Amino acid sequence: MKKDNFKIAVFAGDGIGTEIMREALKILQLISDRKKMNFQLQEGLAGGCAYDRFGTPLPDESLKLAMQSDAVLLGAVGGPQWESLDYSVRPERALLGLRGKLGIYANLRPIIVFEELLDASPLKSNIVRGIDIMIIRELTGDVYFGRPRGVKTGKNGKRKGVNTLAYSEDEIRRIAVRAFEIARTRKKNLLSVDKANILETMELWRSVVTEVGKDYPDVALQHMYVDNCALQLIRNPSQFDVIVTSNLFGDILSDEAAMLTGSIGMLPSASLGRKSALYEPIHGSAPDIAGKNIANPLATILSVALMLRYSFAMSAEADLIEKAVTETLKEGYRTKDIDQPDKKLVGTTAMGDAVAANLHKLLN
Ligand code: NAD
């Protein structure tokens, strides 16, 4: 039976975090009222605001809240006032702590170019029109965690740096299964990106992904080398549906793909883990515009849609939120970061209200 009772830990964070989270929660409240869901929201402190109050960016209380929740919704953390702090208590450590404790292993980044915002892309509109890519990045392996690592000075007095590209078969299998499952809910095309022509670990990656693919005969699997993928993302990005790749390649490719849209305030993300999942916009706390009611709340609102789809199996409602965002853009509403001539320039609150009004209509 479908569950209708979910615990959500909410961390608005720093900078524009509180402003964008307020609008995202409006949307969640609307879904909750109209669909008779019982979302139990519990707000906590994470990031610089937590450091100011408790001397740590991720207090035990916040961690407990996250661990006991079905999903975590996060605004953004960080800001110049905390930049001189020791690395161990910087606001960004809260993210690392949450990811680690929640056993996060997959990052999902949908790259969608809205027809209404085609001009925001640095590429020509005929290249980016219709882009709808899901990039799935493995998060626990690769050169970021492999050992040995470090820089040592040899007998000759010269330094040598080493990082190790390592993946276990289980790590590859786990992300591949997720990717095939997600591809199944989309156009059923999965591209696995590697460097199997040069790196043995990537040869293993390719072979495990291929093995997993045997259980998903309905999904078309292809492989591509990372250098070619970087090129194809600019040349012909609309050929892609779901892309699964390793930690390092995913780090780079997902940022490259994000730039196709040209609007950082529009992109949500999901980080899926063994214990829970974390949903957040890809942008930071934008201290330069905090407190001015001009931040774009759409990435955070779209993160709510991802949460409904991937944590609560509420795809229909997720689709409606995405549709409400599209409708709002079609009506001409724009925050400053995506403003265009002859459009309705609005602030954070008014943008949230406009999406809520459209969602209200769609839910009727
Ligand atoms: P940023 O993403 O905060 O801002 C980059 C630029 O984009 C700024 O000009 C900002 O005004 C604009 N921008 C970002 N989000 C926007 C939105 N929703 N609407 C309109 N404009 C938006 O990146 P930054 O300036 O490099 O970092 C600022 C702080 O955020 C730093 O402390 C950094 O460490 C932190 N950060 C946090 C996260 C996170 O919480 N996940 C991610 C990245 C950066």
C-alpha cells in the first residue's frame, strides 16, 4: 500500500537558503493539503547558521533529524563570514557530514532546457532545444577516495603526487542498477560513460554495467568514452536520455551539462543514499543577493518534485510541479537571473506564489 506519511528534514541553511526554502515549502504544503498527505516537516540548522549557534556546522541534533527522516530538503550553505574558519567547521562540512552519514552514493542531476529560457543558454537554441538529460554520478569511489593517495618527497628531494582510481564491483553494480531503474521510467536509453580504452578500472566498470544490463532488456544500453561524451554534450546534447558515470567524470560532465541551460537558479539535484536521500538546488547560498527577495526559487521547487518522484513514489505529483513551473515561465514570470525583455520581473516570493497558483489549478 502506498505510504502517505513521510518525515522530511528541512535545512534552509545560509544566504538565500531561507528565502528559496520558504517558496519550496509552499509548494509542498499545497500538495499535502490537496492530496491528503501527511508530510511531517522538521526544520533544523545546518551550515554557517548552525556554527554560529552551536560551534559546529552539523550539530548532533540536526544529524539525528536527518537520519530519522525519509528525505532531507536543503537550501544552501556557506558565506564569506565563515570563510576564515578552520576547514573542519566550515559550513560546507555539513554537506559532507550529511552525505556520509546518509550513505549517499548516487547524485542525480536533471538537465532540462525550458523552451521559454532557450536564450539563456550560451549555445544556439537549435542545439539546446528540447534537452532533457538525467546525469547519474557515482559518489563513493574513484580518485576521491582511492588509496594510496597524497604527496611525498622522494630521496632526490622532488615531490610526487599519487591518487588512486579504485572501484569495487559492488559499487559499480549498485549505481548501474539505479541507472537502469531510472532509465526505465524515462525514454529507456542509458549511456554509460567511461575510459575503458585506457584504464583497467574503467574496463571493469564497462563490464559490470553490461552484466547488469542483461536484467534490463527493455533498456537500450550504450557506452561512450568520456572525452567523446564531453564533446557530444556540446555538439548534439539532445541525443542523450540517461547518462551514468563515475565520480570524477560525473563531477566534470554534470557541470558542463548544467551550463547548457545557462541558468544556475533553475537546476535541482537529488542525492540518493542507503538510509535516506538529499534534495537541493545545485547553486550555492548566493550571499551577493541574500535578503533582497530576488533569488530564483525554481531550482528548490524542482528539488521538491525530485523528492516526490524518487523518495515517495509520487511521480504524478512531481510531474504536476514541473508543469506548474513550465506554465509560470510561459506566463512570462521571471526572477532577475533569468529576466528577458518584455517579461514580468518578479521577486522570490511572487515567483513562488505564481508557481503555487498554477499548481493549484493543475491539482483541481
Ligand atoms: P553560488 O551558486 O552561491 O552563486 C553563483 C552566482 O549565481 C552568484 O552571482 C549568485 O547570485 C547566482 N545565483 C546562485 N543561485 C541563484 C538563485 N537561486 N537565483 C539567482 N541567482 C543565483 O556560488 P558561489 O558564489 O561560488 O558560492 C557562494 C557560497 O555558497 C559559498 O560559501 C560556497 O561555498 C557555497 N556553496 C554552497 C553549495 C551548497 O550548499 N550545496 C553549493 C555551492 C556553493
